[in-house]
Amino acid sequence: MCVRALDRPRYDLLTGCVTEKVRLRALREYGNFALAYSATFQPGLDYFGGEEGFLAYKQVGSTAFVLSNPLAPIGGCEDLIRSFVSERSDVCFWQASRPVAKILEKIGFCVNEMGTETRIELDGYDFDGPRKRNFRRALNRADCCSYTIAERSVTSLDREELQTVSERWRQTRGVKNREMTFLTRPAILDDEVDVRKFFTFDHKGSLQAFAFFDPIYEGGEVVGYLCSAKRRLPEADTLVGYAILHRAIRTFQDEGKVILSLGLSPLCGIEDKEFSSNRLVSFGFRAIYRSRLLNKLIYPLQGFALHKGAFCGSAEQTYCAFKRELALSQLVKMPRACNLA
């Protein structure tokens, strides 16, 4: 049972207090960041909070991994975070915004930069210039391939065909036998509230690729989207993702939407000059990002950042936070949180 004190909100560890209805209401009011939808609906997460707001976390052993920002007014975030930390002392935070990072430093966390989020301001965005030539090439190649791009409901598609595209795409990734989770919301092959889904078909009507866009809110209205999933058949044109993005951007612009987030470039642009950071974590993150072997064999961090930079958006740093004495043990568990181990 959730109990409210007279002078300040009381938060409860019982997930039942944070019902889907409560989460959806908080999402539409306070979900102005890229991972808000994921924090609200990603399978496998637990919730802490109440009617005033909540935070989402994933329990891995003794460690609670908190995903991004609380879904709460910024003025209430400190009380919510303090209440959670008092209940679960082994806590770390991932992909938090700068305002939340300031709160975490204030209450005793080491705060490290963890990579940049690329955001496109949709008003006035165009596809001119040499750095955006892949958009223009993608449209020409889509015409040559007789591709059709359309926003559709999942229920209007062949589910088996959709699953095939998703599974065959995953076989081209480093992790082939399971979906990544936590920092990445698994692609849900079903219709979802306020999520936009675009699909590419060949001249025979066969599905070639898709991209999903999670909503970003401001004051109860959808003001933009995060490109949360983008997949294609291995034999589909390699630039089809650009063609889908072009269609989505034009659609969102016509609707007067404000922002499109392209998501995180992990470990990109780390300087750790603003907050009191964990130096060992900072050194490790930079070494991983610079490692030629890791970039070539495991995950192309630098290539990923270069790809997103080509969209000519703005780069906004994100943050993770640890208790100094727990940082190493928490980092070791991070692959499990992301379903990589």
C-alpha cells in the first residue's frame, strides 16, 4: 500500500504502487528525455515511487541499476532518489541528464560522463550539404530498388515476416542469440501506445527493413521521438536506414514535432571536467573507446559516433554515477544488466 505523508511524498519499494496507469501519466507529464518511454515500459524493469513520480531500475545481484532520469518533476527528483538510495544502498545510475547528475553529485555519488546523445532539432532541418549526402544517395537507391516506405500498424503486417527481418538482422550483430536490454529497449514487434513504426517494402511487397520511434513528451504532448530500433535484411540496400529516417523526419516536421533523438554514442566525448568523477572509471572508459582491437572485433564505438555525427545534430553528454567504493563491482555487472552475459 502506498502511503503519503503530510509534508513530503513517501516512496515505496513495492512495484504494485507504480501501476501502468501511474507510469503512463508520469511519462506524458515528465517524459522529456530519450529513454523515458523505455524506463516506463521496458520488460524486466522494477519501479520505485508513487503518484508523485517514479524511477525505473533493474536488479542484478545486490545492485540496482537505475535507468536514466526519474519520471518526476525535477524539483521532486532529489527526494525520490534519496528515498531509493536509503532503501537500496548498492545503487548506480546510467544515462542520466546533467540536471540529475548535479543531484547525484550533491548526495555523494561520483559522476562520470558516459557518452553523447545526438539530437536533431527538426525545425528547419534539411538534407543539403556534403555531410548529408547519404540521405540523398539513399533516396536514389530506394527508387532504383523500387522500395516503398510507409508508416503502418504492426497488425497490418505478416508477423512471421517481421520476425524474420528482426532475427536475420540480429545474426549480423556481435550478440546473436539474444536481445540487448536496459540501455537499449528491445524491439517490440507489436503496436504500442504512441510509438511510430515505419517499414520498407520491395516491389513485390516483401518487408525489407523497419525503424521504430519512441515518443518524447512535454506537458502531456508528444514533441519528438527517439529512434529506438532500426533493422534490415542483410541483402537489403545498406542505405535503406537513411531512407526510412528521411521519411520519418519529413513526417515529424509536417506534424510540427520539435526533436528527434538518434540515441547514445557510448563513451564518446568523455572529458570528466565538470563533476567529481571516479578516475579509474574515467580512465577505463577512455581506454575502451580508443582501443583499436575492441572497436574492430567487439563493438565499433568510434564508427558509431562518426555515423551519428554525420546527421549534423547536436551532441549532449550523458552521465553515470556510482558510490566510489562500489564502482568496480557495479561495472562488472553491467554486461548482465544489458543481457550481454
